[in-house]
Amino acid sequence: MANFNHDYIGNLVMRAQADDSDAFAELYALTYQHIYNYAGHYLRDQFLAQDAMQETYVSALKNIRKIKEPTLFVAWLNQICFHVCYDMRKRDDANYETISGELLEVLKDEHIYHDPVTSFEDKEETTTLNAAVAQLPFNEQQVIVMRYYNDMKLEEIASAMGVSRSSVKRYLISGRDRLAKILRREDEV
């Protein structure tokens, strides 16, 4: 878990907001390993993690003036990285589904076990679950995605998020509870 001097980082952020490129370079030097590890844990691919890290810092540089509390730069950067990784994963999943769909059309047979109703219901359940996860607060969403979508261990999640294992457990429990409530409301509609 990285220990950051948030006051020092806040000072660098204010300098970067005043167009000091050296300050942003130092912010990068202080945080890039943390962001790379985070993206690597999330994406499970070192090359995608490098792409995500680059996209994260490009976005951070473009939006650095929007930070209202400079000492929270690392948390803000984590949030950007999470969204970048989530979008990358979503794009990959969409490409996978397209390829899988095309492959299924080619291989399609009238096998006795082929059940289009079950296939449709599975896809509908996945869509509902993804929409419900997207409604969770940021930290709960992060933990749920890393734990259940990426099959990460609690220690790995804690390391990637820069929080304690007990915090991860707390986010996981509250996220599951909140997710169950959201899904119950969906069923009632």
C-alpha cells in the first residue's frame, strides 16, 4: 500500500493547475506505480494496464483545474483510472460478445440443448446486474467489480485501492447489501 504525503501532493497539484509542467511530471513520478498496479490488478494484462495508465494521466492533465481539493489528487486519479479500466473492460467484453455472437452464427446447429429462451434470459440478467452495479457508490462498485468480475482476492483489491483489507470487506458487504436491494426493486417493477 502506497503512503503518499497528501499535503505535498496538494501543493504540486496547485502548481500544476498554474501550468507548472514540472509539478505535473513530479505528480506522475510519485503516483505512476500505484496507478499502474491498480490498472494491472483490474485489467489483468500488463499491456492494457499501460494503455489505461496513459489514458488516466492524459485525462488527469486535461482536467487538473477541476480538482477542488488538491490533497485528494490520488483518490481523484484512482477514480479516473477505475473509469478508464471499466470502459476498457466493457469495450473488450462488447468485442468478445460480438465475436462470440458471430462465431455462434457460424457454428449454429439445431442441437437439442440449444435453448434461445435461456440464452435471452441469461443476457437479460447480465444486463440488469451490470446496470445495478453501476448504481452503487464508487468504492462499493470498485470492490464488487474487482472481486466478482475480475476474481481478485481481498488482499489484491486492498493493494490496488490503497486501503486496508477490512475496508475492502466493509465495502464488499455494504455493496452486496445495496446491490440486493437494487435488484429486489427491479424485480418488483
